[in-house]
Amino acid sequence: MKEKLKVLFLCTGNSCRSQMAEGWARYLHGDAVEAWSAGIETHGLNPNAVAVMKEVGADISGHRSKNVTELLDIPFDFVITVCGDADERCPFFPGSARIIHRGFDDPPKLALDKETEEEKLDCYRRVRDEIRAFIESLPGFLDNLPE
């Protein structure tokens, strides 16, 4: 039996994008990917991220915002940064973890100028769906990366 790929999704505050990525990886590929998420900092779990994931049946309400330092002892195969800040500030990971950047827009920033709650949630839904499209390509995407 093939061992699951250990994948960490990393962003600035581990409140939204990395949480959604972890949720999608568990929901879509729990049989092949062991997923975690963390942040360079911790900002708490974003309730809008929880709400839009729940809409599609991927429950992340039990997640918590974690600092990457809590996970440095895990031998990750891949660390995927999902925002530019985390990509620039990504810490060193011991072992052979490959660091990959796949950035997504920040839903809270996208929602700032929106007037209604529904318009704000639509920003989260768009990014949720973009993250899903990327996660759907795993683990094949990771298996086929050039060395």
C-alpha cells in the first residue's frame, strides 16, 4: 500500500485559504493525501471560509489556526504556499520537503468593498472554487513535478 503524501498548505494567518486547501485535500483526496495547514502567524479561523466550505459539504469547522512552528517536526513531502507573503517568508523545513507556490487571492481583501453579505460571500466562493480546482489535480500534480 502506497504511503499517503504529507502536504502542508501554508499562508500568512491560517485563517482562510490554507484552511480551505486543507479541507479540500481531506475531502477530495483523504485516501492519498495527509493534509495540514498552518500560518506564519495565527489569525483564527475565518467564519466566512467555514460557511462557504460547509455549503459544498466540506466541513472545516473543527479546524484551528496553527502556527507553522507547531508542525516543523512533521516530515512533509510538500509545502504549498497559497499566498505571496507566505511564499516570501516560508521557513526552512528539515528533510526533503519540496516547497511549491500556488497563490490565490485573499477573500477578506476581495470582500472589503462589497456592500452586501452575499457579495462578500461570493468572494469567498470564488476563491474556494479556485482552490478546489487546484486540489482536484493532486496528488497527480505533485507526483509529476520535475525534480
